[in-house]
Amino acid sequence: MGTEGYSPLVLRKAVRQAGKAPSFQDASDDLKELLDVSMSPNHLAKLAERVGREWAAARDADVQAFQENQLAADYAQPPQVAAVMVDGGRLQTRADTGVRGVTDPGWQEVKVACCQTLSSTVHATDPQPAPPAKFLDPIAVARLAAEVKARGGKAVTRSAKAAPKPARRRRHKSRRPRPRKLVRTVVASLADSDTFGWHVAAEVQRRGLDRASRKAYVCDGAKYNWTLFTLHLVAWGFLGILDFLHLLAHLYGAACAVEGKGTAGAWALYERWLRQAWSGQVPELLAGLRAGCEKLGPAPEGCAEDDPRKVVADTFGYVQNNRGRMDYPEYRRLGLPISSAPVESVMKQVNRRLKGTEKFWLGGGAEALLQVRAAYLSEDGRAERYWARPRPRGPAVGSGRLRPVA
């Protein structure tokens, strides 16, 4: 029996479920049903937070070792292809007043990085010079643009959602060989951007991603994403790639702003811009967006976010600022990903556990649980390595003990 009064096996299962289930109550119910073990949600939260803090300390020790050029490598040989993708989300926090109830609620940003090794092929020419059919399907594009906009923090009302996706017959045809994921690891934290950059850099070096023959950094146009890239990954030769799905959503919104949403003219304009972006014709794309800005006129100061003039101006700025990260034919030729969908998938799984209208976290508790969630979302045996380390001794957590279910 360990410090907490549970066997190592029971403690591991309890902490894993606390980090995976939608809530501590759900985790408590799962343990009762599946293991015949009764733990109150509050007690389970204390256990998970204690272990998460231990794992956060292990992470911080790795970061310090990296900063001192003493971080031990954790790979037999460097990978051929690597990708780092970064995304952000939000969770609700509350003040630690020592009493029950929510005091001083607020939002805090969660930063997540998805670090992958990949298998892919280098081609002599662009293996897919034409855009995928789904990017030229009006219903699919409207839905995709709405989803990307919603992930940016703006809710999509039921009336604004695209029509239900019609059933499609499965087509049996050869598909373009895409980069195939081998091993994924996840870094997650509430830390500020500077600190999180060191977390990511340490993970990249620990896994040898910096020594890959081909390596990409894929994310949307958020400023802090590219600050991290400049400070930590440029020197290692990573190629910065603007996520194509975010670009698509911007182009679709701008085309609708110029020609009117739902019109044939808007779709024709979107399709032209989409094809230019896909083929890396950035000067032509910028010229078209500039013409759209001139057609509508300048956006007045203080106008609404959905003002057509502002939508088009913002899209022009988005492409202008990221024009050096849009050589998509070359990225496809090198067998590199052009979408940050993997990290957005991870972000959804993190949000499922930590984000909700009735979830208000203390900062330390949220950071601890993020480490548990990230460890179990990682595919390199990280959680098992953490459990194999000697754990610090300390007082028992709470007064409850293992009790069989009646």
C-alpha cells in the first residue's frame, strides 16, 4: 500500500480515469462500476491533483535540464519526419477563498502542443496539384468554415450551422499518400507563452525531433504561435507552415463579404482564391484580396467584427503576414502535413475533460490535471515512465480509504 492507502494498481487506474472522464463524479462512478472501488469525487480530485503536480515537477526538471544542455535523449535514432503543432483553448478558473462556491470566475488560456513522428515520401513534383473535392463542395466548405470560426471562440448558433451532411457512397479509388502518424506526444500547460515555449523545445529535443531529416511546424496565424517558432524551432530547421484549414475559412469568409453570402459570385471568388492558395500563388491571392478591399472601401474604426470591410481587410492582413508560410506545393512534395488537425483533435479531448459551463478550476488543480491528461494522450509510454519513478512520500490524501462497494 502506498502513501494514499491504495495499491499501486488501484491508484494508477483511479488517476487515469480522473484525467479521462468528463468529471470527477463520472470518474468516481466508473471506478465503482468497473472496479468495485468507492472513492468520492472530492477524494479522487485530490489524488489526481497530487499525482499531476508530481508529473509537472518531472516536466519542469526536464525543462531545466534542457536549458542547462543536460537533458537526456529518449530515442534510439532520430526520426525521418517530424511535425510540431500548437493550438490554444480556454478553461474557467475561480479564486481560492477556502470556501465552497465560485468566487471571482474568469477565463484562462490552455496551450497545447502535439509532437509527432511521421512516415511519408518525398516526391519529384507536387503529388496533389488540385485541391481535394471537399474543399470545392459548398456544403462541406460552409460547415468547415463555421467549425473553424467556432474553435476560435465564437459560438455557432443552430441556425448558422450548415445543413446536415448528406450520406456519400464510399469511393474505392487510390488516394494520395499522406504523411502517416507514427508516435504522438502531447505538451499542455496554463503557463505563459515564454514558459510554454521552453516546454515544447525540451520535448522536441528529448524525442530527437530536432534531428529529423524533414520537419514542420504547423499552426494557425496566432502571433504567439509564431513567436514560439522563431525563438525555439527556426534554428533547428523546422519549416513554418500556415494551417491550410484556417486559411480556407478566412478566404471563404472574405469571399462572402465581398460578393454576398450564399451568392454564386461569392462561391466563384472563393474557388478562385482557394485554388491560388492551394497552388502557392500568394502574390495573385494578395492581389485579389486587395481588390476586394478596394471594392468595399476601408473599414471604419470601431466597426463590428463581422463588418464586410473588416472581414476582407483582416483576411488580407492574415495572408500578408503569413505569405512566407504558404508554399503548399513544396510542403506536399516533401511529404509534410499542411493541416494542424491533429493538435485540434487533442485540444478537443483536453476540452472534454477541463472545459465546461459548470467547471471552475483553481489554477494549480487545472495545471496538475493537464499533466495527467497530456501523459495519457501521449503514445510514447510517458505515463508508465512517470509511474515507474520513485514517488515522494507525504501525508495521506483525505481520510477516505479503499472500500469495497456494498
